[in-house]
Amino acid sequence: MATTNENPALTSPYVLGFDIGGTKTALVLGTLDAQIIRRIEFPTPVTEPFEQAIEMIGTSALEFLESCQSDGLPAPQSIGVAVGGPLDIERGILFAPPHLPRWGQAPLKQRLVERFGLPVFVEHDGNAGALAEFYCGAGRGVWNLIFLTMGTGLGAGIIVNGAIYHGATDAAGEVGHIRLAEDGPVEYGKAGSWEAFCSGAGIVKLARWRYPEIWGPEVTTHQIVGRALSGDPPAVELIREVGSWLGRGLALLVDIFNPDLIVLGTLGVVLGDLLLDPAREIIQQEALPRSAAACRVVPAQLGSALGDVACLTPAIEAHRHGRLVLAAHPQP
């Protein structure tokens, strides 16, 4: 599978992808063989209640499709959605997602079906990212893989023996809720949660909690990351601490799941070894030696294209498993 292509003559059926995050939403026109044809992004309307927000996102999607079709691109045959949980995957219902605090219980799939009249397939963004790397990135040829989103929030996708593990209530992978410390900044409604130490939102809270004399109330994740990458000592120290907390959580996953590979999303891609080296050190100290030796920890190979491919994977998976049948089109 490829990740980028501007050739409108591709014959694989087209998919409209929604990558809905706590900071931005991307709309992607792609194919069932993971070719990205066109994309746009805009800030997610997080201050709006769900019904108003999905109306705004839907309007943007319709305008995006009109622009694509005016340029001669085919209409999509299905919709894929990647979004953070908690989530009923089959029904496409969100349950008070912490990164979208005004959404409450949100019938996301139903609203998109009503708006577009297409088959809609929703997946947890952690699972979608895991599938994207499994098919197109660092996970090719690997059968046991864990992916961490490391964006605004912290979620995971877990692939066991080549298949996504959803759990009894589709809640597998909500690793941000794990408590790593009795005290600490609060994310996911819990002081000392893994998300409070190792997410975009959590890094800001950790900076203010740990070093209030350095990091004021207006500091952003982007500023902290930029200063760390430029070698600013307080920022580097903070990111190394984040890496240590990351390693503590990863050591638990290594011991429990014994994966071949752990792939890190947004912050892992941007910060690279500055974040990953302290995490790897902690894994070697705390995880079972044979399990730690068998597991590589790497940034997402898809890089900035990860979210775009990920939001296509719910439709790709549905097609692969016979839940999306498009007999008039060639198989991907």
C-alpha cells in the first residue's frame, strides 16, 4: 500500500476519511488501497456541543467533496472515521470523550449516515493508527504490535496475532487511564494518569505542575516541543522526564502483551530519540528481560501521513472482512 498519490485515474473505490482529533480535524479523499488523493484540515470545533460540531464538520466535508468532484475526482463509496474513545465501535457512538468534552454521548455514525447516505465505519484512533502502521508502515511483517497515539491525548491500538484487539466493550487500548503515580497532573479525570504525563495536553500540565516558575499559564505544547528540539535545557529536561514516564507505561505493556513492536504517534515522531531514548532505558530496567529484548520501540514510519491513512483503515478493514461489498469495483 502507498500513502500518497495525486493520480485521479486510480481504479480502487474511493473513501472519505474523517480524522477527528481534540485539536484538528482532517478530511481525506483516498482509496481502499490506502492511496491519499487529497486532504484538508481545520481546527476541531471543540467548544461546540456535538450536534453543532458535527453539523460544522459535515458542511466542511460537503464543500471538500464538491471541490474534489469539480476537479473530476470520483465520489466516495464509503466513509471511514478515526476518533478517540470511549467508543462503541459498531454503532459509532462516543461516550463523553475527554478530548471532546462537550460531545457527551455522541451518535457520530448515525449523523454521518444521515448526512452522506454512505456506509460509515468508525474506529478508535489508536486502533486505526495501529492498522495504518501494520499495513503501510513500521508494522509490515509484524504480527504483535502496539501503537500509541501520543497526540492531544494518549490512546493505544493493540494488534495480537495480526488482528485488532477490541475487548469486551471496545475499550481495549484506553491506556491513558492507567495510573502511574499517586500524585501528578490530572488528565482523563485521574491525577497521575499516564495521559497526564505522556500526551500533548499532559505535557503542558506536567510543565506547569513540576516547574511553575519556568512554564507560565500560557505555555503550549508546541512551544515546549520547539524549545526542546532547539536544545533549551529546561525543555530537554522536561521531555526526558516525559520519556521516563513513557517507559514506565511501556514496560507494563511489554510485560502484558509481549509485542514485537511498539510504534509511537505524533509526539514520538516529532521528538524522536529525545523522547524515546529515556523510554527505552526504563523498559530495559523494568520489563522482563526476554520480552524487552524482543520488542523494538520506534516512531511511526508513516510520519505526518499517519492520520490520513489511519482514517481510511476502518473502511479498508470492513472491505477486507466482507462488511463493505462494492461488487461493481475492482478488489483492492
